[in-house]
Amino acid sequence: MNPVAMGGGFDPNVPNAARMYDYFLGGKDNLPVDREAAEQVLRYVPGIPLGIRENREFLIRAVRFLAEQGIRQFLDIGAGLPTQRNVHQVAAEYAPGARTVYVDNDPQVLAHARALLQDSPQVRVIQADLRRPEEILDDPEVREHLDFDQPVAVLLLAILHFIPDSDDPAGVVGRIRRSLAPGSYMAISHVAVDENPQAARPVERVYDNASAQFVGRVSSEVAPFFDGLELVEPGMVNLHEWRPDIAYVPPELEKVKNYFLCGVGRIR
């Protein structure tokens, strides 16, 4: 899945961050307004589709790793529009019976997810906003489905760069981290603009008119999101560098230092 939209109800005249993400992935769940905004972004950062595909591959590897560590509960915040090999599907491959809760604030995302997952007893879908983490953690349906006295894996993939500094994203991550039992994990991915800082502001302007505000951050601003976590090897790295299944590196990324950072950390 993909990033949450932070806005309210459906408006066909407003570009939607989740539908733009779907367009970048080559999906069909998007509208002309989303495609127009996405094409504007691609003019500044043509490599976005590659980064999004790498984020999907990171999700798969991270969930597999977490299942191998014995995790049987997954909380995916900012889940986005359903696509292929979502968290619950990957978890089921390596940990049959694992339970998953998807969280999003976008009505279209929720409608799609509930329609697809209504016959999946191991899955729940709730509406909530990452900026108010207590509403997620205290939600009765979440509490019914997940046991927070036991380890839980929280996934914050391609979502924190849609939370402005004014909403204290590091503080939000910290509140979630402190609510988890020892042995829990957090997996985080976040765009980094180190390689192309001059493109950050034009892209931010495109998203200023969309359902979610994009925030371009450099790697030194992303690193604090991992504070308090015991990062597993290889630490905070680019998506394609995190425990790759094969040694192949896309030519476009061979010389890139920081473009889309990720990591998985354990809670002591």
C-alpha cells in the first residue's frame, strides 16, 4: 500500500496524495486532477516511480524479516490504496495467522480496503490520522485485534514526509514507540532530498494544493525518527540497500547517496 492522505472528504478537484502514488505506480485508481499533479512532480523528480517501487520491495523484505523474528501482529499506519503484496499478504506467507490492522484517513482508501478485505478475518481497517496517534492506539477495534502487551510491528512507510514539522512528526513517532511492548519493531521509510534539494520546493508547491502536504527533508532531518530504536543491520540506508535479495543495483541509483531512506528498529 502507500501513503495516507491527510485531508478530509472526497473532492474530485483536489489532487489526492494516495491516488497520485497510485499513478506513480502505474495504477488505475486515480483521476485526471491526480495525473496532472503527478506529472508536474515528475518534471522535477523523474525518478519518483523507481523510488516508489523500491519502497514496495522494502515493505516486502521488512515484513518478511519481522515475521522471521516472530512478529505476528502488524500495524500499518498510512496504508494507502490497496495494491499487490500488501502487508497482510506478505505476513501470511511467512507467518500464517498473523494479524494486521491498516490505518488511513482517506475515505477512498478506506472504501477500497474494506471492499477488498471484508472476507479477511485476520485484517482490520480503521479510519484515523497519524498526527493523533493516541486515537489509533486507543481505538477499540485496534485493541480488540492486536494485543499491545505482546510485540507489534508498526509500519510507517512513505508517510512521515507528509507530516509538517508543525505537527511534530518525531514526537508522534516517539509516542507510538513508547506505547509498544519490548520486542516490538518499527519500520520507517522517508524521502530524502539530499541529492536534489533544489527540486524540493517546487514539489512541495504541487502538494500544497493536494490532500497532503509534502515536506522535503535531508538525511540529517530523517535520522531523528529512528531515535530510541535499536536499528537492525544495516541501519538507516537507502531502500535498495536494506537487506537486498539480490546484489543488483538499478543504474540510476549506483551513485546516489541518499534519496529514500529506511530502517527497521527494535524496541528494547
